[in-house]
Amino acid sequence: MMDALACAVTVWTRMENQPHEANIGNCKRSLIKAAHAITQLWGDVLEEEGRRKVGQKALA
């Protein structure tokens, strides 16, 4: 997961500082990998949110 996010930061840095030297194919692959990681994290957060809501209802 951290590798994917680190790659996204690398792409961002390259596009900010040396866009003319960026390998667009590599940038796209790295960003797709990062998007998958973020999507997984999003799902994990929503799942945890659901568990907490169920737990709160049980306590009420």
C-alpha cells in the first residue's frame, strides 16, 4: 500500500518539476496502482465505520 502511495508522490514530483522528462506510461501505471490502494483504504474505512455504527446501536 505504501509503495503505491509513494509512487503517486513520485509522479506528482516529476510532473511538477520535470514534466517533459516524465514517462507518461509509467506515470499512468503508478497512478492506477495508487488509485487501487486508495480505493481499498476507502473500503476499509467505510467497513470500519459500519462496524462502529452497529456497535453503537448495540450499546444503546
